[in-house]
Amino acid sequence: MPFKPNYNQQRSERNRAKEQKKQEKLQKREEEAARRKATQEGDAPQDGDTPPQDGETDPS
């Protein structure tokens, strides 16, 4: 005769898998946010680094 089902163990396994999936999703979202933030900082010019636009004169 097979073993009697252990519902508490099955439930804890499902909860563990669910929590692991949630952590992986959160990690992925944080990595993507950090990558977007780094891209935005790389694209944004720093103060004083912008070349003069057409029609503007350089005060130097």
C-alpha cells in the first residue's frame, strides 16, 4: 500500500516554489530597473558638458 498523502508537505513545497518564483521575478525587475537607470544616466549630459546649440554663442 502506498504512503498516505502528506498534505502539509505538499503545501509547503508549493509555497516554497511560489516564493522562489516571486523572488526571481523581483530580482529580474530590479536588474531591469537598474539597467534602465544606468542607461538614462549615460544618455543625460552632465552640467557644463553640453556643446553650444546652433545660434548660441560661446561666452569664452
